[in-house]
Amino acid sequence: ASLSACVQSQGGSRTGMGGGKGGGGRGVGGGGSQAVMATYDEGSFTTVTGQVTEASVGYNRHMREDGLHLMVQTASDTYKVHVCPQWYAEQQGIQFAKGESVTVSGSEFSKDGANIFASTITRQSAPPLNLRDANTGDTLWTGRKKSE
């Protein structure tokens, strides 16, 4: 079954920074306040390979918009992958399939578990998905307009 980037949030099913839900491994814990917003750090650049276990849209209160997130299970951990804003995913037709094998490169940080700001996502079923500059973290959607 295909997990669409265009997942519609319904009531309490939204996940996001500081209010997420667990997903095995270290997962993404819920509750608590976030005093400092995580930022892209080229010094924490990492690459992981695993399987998509969930795609969800969650509200990021710092960015004030919904974003596409993936839960990716590797051999040793579960990562919450911050992909892009929901509107950008919809414009680009970005979709993932549950169980799909992905290689995610980006800036790793820890907030209620292992997280990655994805710079590139490589998969067998589609061309590589470039999202951010690997060195600066600048996003490809910066300066683009959100469709209303």
C-alpha cells in the first residue's frame, strides 16, 4: 500500500515536534516542551539505510506549517526523518510505500529519539529525492510559493 505525502491529518492523529508518537526502537516520544529548535548541522551529517514503517504529516510549531515525516527502521534504530513541508510534497508528488527501502542522508539530531533532517533520500522505485543542500541545509523549497 502506498503511503502518500498528502496524508490528511485527522483529529488526534497528527504527530509533530514535542507531541509525537512512538514507533519502536528509540522512536519518537511524546510530551514535554522544546526549549531549543533543532537546526541543520553539517557536522552531524549521517547516512542510514532502512525501511519506511510510517509516513505522516505533523505540525511543526516553529515553522508554523505541516510537514511530511517518515519513520525509518534500520538494523539498529528507528529514525524520524524530516522530509519537507506538506505543501511542497503535494506540489512535487512525493510518495513513499510502507516497507520501501530508503537511504537517507542528512543532519542527525536527538529530540525524543533519533531524528534526521533529510538532505537526500535514495530509493529503488524512484529517482533520488534532493531536499536540502548537504553542507548548508538550505532547502529546495525556500523562495517557492505555497499553493493556497
